[in-house]
Amino acid sequence: MGNSHHSQEVENDLSTFELIALFVVFCVILIWLGDTLTATVGIILEGLVFAVAYNAKNNQID
């Protein structure tokens, strides 16, 4: 009952282009549906999330 079923790793990483495209799409949605404060805070938080995902993808943070 150990972790023998998890021996295969599945690669679900997005390419850099896909990360940037998703970032832009989410920014447009935030700007379109939100007010100024919501869009500003949302874009900042979204930038942090995507920066962490990009760094994890490229192993730039040890």
C-alpha cells in the first residue's frame, strides 16, 4: 500500500507561450469584468502565481 502506484511521473507542464497566453487572457478577463481595484490586485496576484509557475518550470529557484 505504499507509493508504488506513483512511480510514473506525468508531465503536464505548459510551454512558455502557453503560460504567457493564459496570463494575458486572465488579465483581459480581470480588466473586463472587474473594477480598477479588483483588476489591479488581481493582476498583481496573477503575476506572482505565474512567476512561481515559470520559475518552477525552469528550475530557477533552488
